Amino acid sequence: DFKDFTRSLTVTKCLTTDEGIHPNTTKLLLSGHINGSIFGWNILGKQTSMMFIIPRCHEGVVTSISCRSAEIYSAGEDNRIHVWDIATQSCTSTIEHGAEIDDMVADLDVVFTTSNGFIRAYDRYTTEKVFEIKSPEALSKLTISDDRFLFSFGESIRKWHIDSLLDTMKLKKRVFGSIIESRKNIEFYSPAKKRGTWEANNTMLDIVNNPRIRGLFLQFLRDNCAEENLLFWIAVQRFRDFCDNGTPKTALSQLFEDIVEEYIDDDGPQCVNIKSKHREDLFDALKHGKVSREVFQDAEKEVLILLGSNFLLRFLDRHKNEFDL
């Protein structure tokens, strides 16, 4: 069905899947096309359906596509790499590569490319080139394993340890790039709020809804062993996207169960800290098949309050000089 449908629209050049909300499940297929467009496909149910189109992303063919942390990375014949927020399908930044891109793959804060026999790395936030390495052979493909090894494919297959590679090349600390320019549009502090207290208000939503700041905040939470909270919030937004896309109820029920197993169950690998009442309410909804768009609303609000009160101010304090607060 996917093959026949896409053939009637435009020729597909490259494919990738998102990381999935649950480790063993994939929900979204992304395709790049010769007319420069990106299609997003709902593959949750038995029948594939289109979720969105990002038209004319590149001048020419979309040559490579990757997905990380609710963001799409696309490379094109125009020698540019664009970063797209999946939720809004808006471009959040552009890397001017300046040379033909044979392949591209994203890893957390760094985008790797292979081009003309070089492996290059770019900081996802500043869009600056971090380093380049000359390969002893022509390369055609890059991929990153779950345990964060970079594999390059040419006449031979080479394995690179990403953290060691970045340490060796002395990756510079991020300076927030264009985030500084957007600070006037976001209320980071309010005189009415007392230090140490926080509400899940528009300020917190502005932070998590801004793809650039959200990525940095996620890294901060990861450093503080609290990333599961923001990952849960992202999963809930994706769940709502599927609800709004006319996904069959049986498929939504499976997705609901996946999120509960991952983030709500006490034995889940990324269990979030929420009130027992909210936890029991979700177990009850799962047991009786009460799946709705707002089923996670109370748990989501509680997680946002926790993020704001325990982490957000420390995150901003750490970088107050960059924000000029």
C-alpha cells in the first residue's frame, strides 16, 4: 500500500523510522523524495496513512533523512541540512554544509556527514563544523548503533566510538547559538514567582515547546538522571498526534499500553515520579480500554510541575550569562 501510494505522488529517495515511543515499537516512517519534500507516515495500525507533508524542504532531491528526539534531519542536493520539529513540521535550524552530502546521520547533539571521502561532524545547536576526518577510502553510508558507535561503509566497514571521537577532537561547549536571539520572546523568570516554586504555566510550556531549548534541556536532564520526565512529555505529545490523525482505536490502545509500560509502570525502564492516584487512574483506563486524547493530562501536568520546580531554574541559572539574565 505504501509503495503504490507514494508512487502516485513522487519518487522516494530515502527512508528512515523514528526512535519510537517504546524501545521495541516504531510508530512513524519518514520518506524523502526527489521533489525535495518529506512525508510522514503513520505505521502504527495495519493500514499505512499519511500524517504530514513538508513540501519543498530542499532545492532538488532529499538525499538523506534521519530522526532523533522528536526532530527530523534532512540533507539535500542543495548541500544543506535542515532540522525540523516533528510536532509543528517547522524548520528550527539549517547547517550550511557547502559540499555534496553522500549520507547524514544524527546523534544527540551532533550531526555526522560523509562527503568526498571525509567524515564531518556539526554541532546541532550552533550549526558549526566541529571537525572533519579524511577517510582512507570512499564512503557511501553512515549509521549509528544503539550503543552509540558510528559505522562508516566503503570498501570496508569501520567502527568509531562517538564519545571518544568527540573527546579527541575537543568538542567545544555549546554557546546556545540562536537561542540567545529568542530569549525576549520567552518569560524565563517572573517577579511574581517565588524562587523554589513553579506552576505548569505558559512559561514552562514555552520551554518544552521550543525545539532548540527543549534539546538543551533534555541534555541537562540527562546529566541529572531525570531525562525520563521530558521523554514522557514528548511521548504524550506524539500520542495526541496519533489521536488527531484518525489512528484506529486498536492501534491507539497498543500505543497507550506501550507508554504505560515504559513510563507509568513501577517496573518500567523510564518510570516517572507521579502521584499514586494518577498512576492508578492510568492503570484503570488501560484495564477498561478507556483510551482518549487527554488520558495522560493529569500525569503530564504533574511532570511539567516537577520539571519546572526541580530542574528548570537550575538549568537557567547555570547558563544565566548566555541568556543575559
